[in-house]
Amino acid sequence: MHEDDIAAMMRALGHPVRLEILRIVSTRSENCCCNDVTDCLSLAQSTVSQHLKVLLDAGVIERQAQGTRNNYRVRTDRLDQFNAAVGAYLGKLGPSASACDRGLQPAS
């Protein structure tokens, strides 16, 4: 996973409402639509739709059209990749990492 992908997913997951939407979608069956999420939150349908779009654009969820409804599902493969990438990236930032490992120039 590239740094741009990591940053996009961090931005998408960096809002409390989107984290709650992700939790709702993950606990539903594969047929979770915008109205299902709206029923669980005290937000307008248009607001929930915008948050779903951010999650969709970042690759955190996927959409499948079923008639006139769009159903959403968490992309666990992408979250697994994100988890591994962030873990590896943050591991390079620890105190034991050298300046070169962190992409910094050594002090002169």
C-alpha cells in the first residue's frame, strides 16, 4: 500500500461519524443501505450519503447496486492491508529507528 493510499484511508477514518458508519456497516448483513445507516444515526440521509462516499472513495467500503438500492459492505481486505501498512510505517518511526530509516538526514 502506497503512502497516498494510507493517507487517504486515514482521512476517511479520521471522522467520528465515519467510524460509526463503518461499525454499523460491518455489523449488518451484506445488504446494508444508506437508510439502514440513517436509521441508526440522528443524521440526515444526505449527510450519511456524503460520509459513505468518502469511505467508498478511500476504498474502505464497496458498493453493489441491487435494483434501486445501493448496498455497502466493508472491504476487510483493504483494512487488513491498511493495518499492515500502518504498523510497518509506524514501526519505522520508533526511537530505535535510525534517521535514514525514517527518511531523515543524519545530524551533522
